[in-house]
Amino acid sequence: MTQRAKIALIEIPGLDLNQSDLDRSVSCSQHISTTVPRGLGDPHVSVNFRATPPIMGYNAIRQSQGPVALFFEFFCNRLLQSEELIIIRYVDISSGKDYLNRPIITDSLSKFFITSPKFTEPIFYFSRPPQASVVIGLNQDVYSEVNLNFIRDQKIQLSRRFAGGGAVFVDPGNLTYVFIDNDDGSNYGDFKRYAQPVISTLKKLGVDAKMTGRNDLTVDGKKVSGMSALKIGDRFLCGGTLMADVDLAKAAKALTPPKVKLQSKGIKSVHSRVTNIRQYFDPKYKNITFEELEKRILLTVFRVTDIRDVPTYTMTDDDWKDVLKIADQAYTGDDFVMGTKPNDDYFRGRHFDGVGTVEISFSVKNDVVTHAKIYGDFNNPNGDLAAIENQITNVPFAKDSLEEAFRISNLEANIGKITPPDMADLMLKEKYDLK
């Protein structure tokens, strides 16, 4: 018989380390989830190797030499007979302040953590924008989501992320939190799971935050955080923005979401939908700094009481060079951000529970669809929208024909759980007009 155990920080009293053992000491910290045979005592075992690692985590320990590494490997593989080993570490990106003034760098950072062979375990990090910007989702129509004249006049930056989700306004009053994890078949897209440490932290500060809808955190029915996801291979990101001191007036003017999205939330404007969390903090926390907020979230994520027990890796100059390479390769000019302005006969949209808003711009001539382009804030950046668009082009503008075209378009894999009849109705019914 075995029982699930969580090894937080492993401590070995009396283990004598010196410079010959390890150049710097190694910390092995929570989140190790493993299987411990009954009879070994309390399943909440803790072990701790002390010093100062250049890289912390199981991989670093395995690659090091000396008694610490050997003991750790023996402990995990022999004594525990571990079937599952998950170690999470915090990445400090504060060394990149000179790089993070471009939103594309922030987005490329997450792609770096997902794809770099240097990082294979789950990681967690924060970022804060040095200036105001609007970031739109991969599949969104910038012309219907953003007040371009306003952001141009206000010198607000505009960027498109690699992930799905909706448009957000961020400024120095916003804190972004990001998890990078490995897909185990059930955790990708589980926004609630990755929002829980933030929700728990906010509750300790007096904020009754809740997960509502597909990927929003709300307080008193108003959104304080929106989440998005991106998957590449078997690794993915899941993170969100947390509004504490955001300029809400500018946000309301910068974002112009389609009316169908606002109606799905039961609201009339962006301003009535979003708010800052600071007003909800207990009085003694009203003036909490972002640094203190980050610290409290970290303690919750890593389940420790001392910030020094959080395993931390600091980005190097070489790391930032790799991030810049990703940004340069991804950013192909304004076309990537702006896309093509829809110039079709029809532009219709509908909100689908559990999926998000799906919009379609299309033209019809002689009762045949001659062009189609799909947009939306659905969280599926890996879907092949062009395949759907090609299937419905040159198809009769009739219910049966459209349903058949959508049926062979693999809607669930490319957008989400939407049926062919729903998509046919979206195109055929005038009530979904957005023009």
C-alpha cells in the first residue's frame, strides 16, 4: 500500500558540506509530489541541502558531483520508489529591465521558458510592464477590439501575444503571474488550478476573489484578472494579469470589445466590468507594495514561510540573448500585430460558454460564400483556423451546406467545443451582426 505525499523542503540535519562537495550549495524545494510506502512515518517529509546553486532543481542536482547529489538520487529513486517527481522553481527576471520595455519581449520570454532545453521542470515568474500597452490575443481582430486612434494619441504600445484569450490593457499598476508546466493530460487549460495560489493569497489580504466564467478572477462581479494559455509541444504556459492600480479610465477608452462579448457578461462597457483589487484589501494592507504582494504569492505557490526557501533562478545575459532571438524571429513587422482589416459583406459574432467569443467576417456572392476569416478570444492558439476558413469558402450559403463544411473542419480541435449547427447559425442569423 502506498499513499500520496508532498515533500516540501528536504532537511538533512548534520550533513557536513564543504566547497569540495559542491561549488555552491543546492536547495531542493517543494513541489515534489511522490509516492511513499506506508510505514516510513509521516508522509510530509522534508529534506534540505543548503548553499547557493547557480541552477536549482532536480536536473541541476543530478548533474552535480559529490555526496549531496548521490544521496538525493538514492533518496528519490530507491527509498521513495518515486513514480512522480515534480519540482517547481521561481525565475527572477529583474535582470531584464532594459529589455522589457517592448511587449513582444515579455511574450517571447514565456516562449523561451517553454522551448528552451535549459528548463524542463515547472517554473513560475512575475512581470510588470514599465509603460502602458494593449495586448491582444493571437486570434483577435485588432480593428474591432482596440480604439486605435486613442492608443496612438496616448502613445500606448500595441502588441499581439502568441497565446489565445482576449485583449487586455496593462500598465505599471498591473502584475502578471505565469506558470510554465508540462502537460500531463489533464492540467492544460485548467485555469482554476493555476489561479488558486493567487486566489488564496488575495483571500488572506481580505479580497474575496473568485474564479468565474472560463478564465476570469472577479471580486463583487467585476474582473480583476484575466488568464490565457499557450501550448508548444508538451509544455505550456498558464498565467494572468492582476490589476491593482491600473488606470481604468484609459483602459475603458483603449478597449472596444464587440457588444456580443459585453452582453455575455451582462454589462454595458469595459469600465463597468473591470476594477482594481486595492480597494478590497483589508485596511492594514491598503498600501501593500507590489514587491510584498509578489512575496506573499510566492510563499503560497511554494508552500513555505520563509522567502529564502523559494528555489530561485536569475536570468543571465545569455538567457536574454536567446529571448531576443525568439522576439526577432516572431515579430515580422506590423502585419503580425495588425493583421488584415476585415472588408467583407458580413461580420458576425457570438459568445459560447466555456469557449469564448467567436467572430467571423465573410462575403457572399450568388448565394455562395466567397471569403471567410475567423477571429475570437477563444484560448486555442494551436488551432488551424485557415483549415476551417478554406472548408466554408465556395460553399452554398445554406444551413445544410455550411453544417457539413463545419462538420469536416474539426471544430473542437481548432476552436473548442462548438457544434457545426452553432457555427452555421452564427453565419446565417442577422441577430449576430456586429457591424
